[in-house]
Amino acid sequence: MSIYQGRFAGRTAVITGGASGLGLETGRRITAEGGKVVLWDLNPDPLAAAKQQTGAVHAIALDVSDPGAVEAVAAESRKLLGRIDILVNSAGITGATHPVIGYPIDSWIKVFDVNVHGLFYCCRAIAPMMVEAGYGRIVNISSVAGKEGNPNASSYSASKAAVLGFTKSLGKELATQGVIVNAVTPATFDSPILQQVPQSHIDYMKSRIPMGRLGKSEEIAAAVCWLASEECSFTTAATLDTSGGRTTY
């Protein structure tokens, strides 16, 4: 149970990738701390369970790489919640685990469609609502791979680097309008996304973490929730490292 009871009282949140992993854990924590949440996720099957586990107001099946659908669901979510104070962009895919030489082009495009373009569509749809209200917190989930690059994961690494650049740009644009925008760069942590990569790649990434273990979803969610809270008031266009000591900058 969170020690920050009531931290999100009266606040509302949209969480992409909310049916599992970090999105699910973040939704669970925000509602436990008094907030109202709408979950977005591509996979409709686990959404009902996620809604029940988190206590979310609603859970909506959505492909974030579809800009028209994002606009429509953002408007629907605003009606359900009354307003949107927090956006956590947690939806993401890994793509193929393969060297750049011979890397499948369709996988490269799909990774950018979800990890970069989808995140952009969500921010583009919801940021104006926050500006209108004069308050907002946007947290974009990047990765240590976006700082350091992982071999045989060029599309994922490049897409997560793009998230960092986008976050810095948007954070600066909105810095005087009451809307805070930050990114989190986790090292590998226990999450269903690991099902998308071979064990050999997981072992490599774990070997790079000085703490000698994978992270936990609840550890990353704790960092996300600080960035999503009112307590985060003078940190924007920034990156919060949650890598077990891996990253060097």
C-alpha cells in the first residue's frame, strides 16, 4: 500500500499501456492515492481485469498509433473524468531482436509507430486540455536503451532516444503554462514486455545493471507517480533515471 494516501485526491489520469506491467502498477497506485484513472491499451482481453485491479473509472481498447482514434478516445476520456490532469505514456513494444544488417523494415516502422508516433499523438491530443486548465503532468516512459543503445535492439533504442528528445522539446514549450513534462529511463524490469525478447537478450541487459537484478514495476511506478504529482513543480523537460546504476548520464 502506498504511503502517500490522498496525494492524487481530486486528480485524474490517463495511462496508456494500462492493462499490464508499469501502466497497470501506476494506475493501481494513483487510484490508491485518491486519483481517478482511465486505462488505454491495445489488448482488450486483459483490460477488464486491469480495470478491476486498479479501480479505474474506465478501460478503453485503443491502438495509439491511430491518430484519429487517439483524438476520439481522448475526448471520451475527458468526458468520463471531467478533465485530464495526468498523462502517462507507457504503451510500447520492443520490435525484433536483430542486428541492423538485415533488420526487418516492417518491425522498425511498427516500433516507431507505437513508441514515438503514438506517444506524440497522445500528447498532441491531451496537452491542449491541460493548457486550457492551466495544470498538467505528462510522464513519458523511455528506457536506458534510449541513452546507451542496446545491440540487436536498434529500433527500440532509437525510438526511446526519440522519446527523450521529444520530452525535452515539449517540456520547454509548456514550461510557463502549468504543464510539466518529464521522462523516465528504466533499465530492464520485470514486465510482460519481456515476453517480446529472447532470454539471451534479457540476460545481457541484466548483466549491465550494477545492482545485479532486474527492476520491479512498483519501483518504476514510484518514480512515475512523483513526476505525475503536484510535488513535482520545478522539474520539467528532464529525465529521471531508474536503472539500478546502469546509466552514466
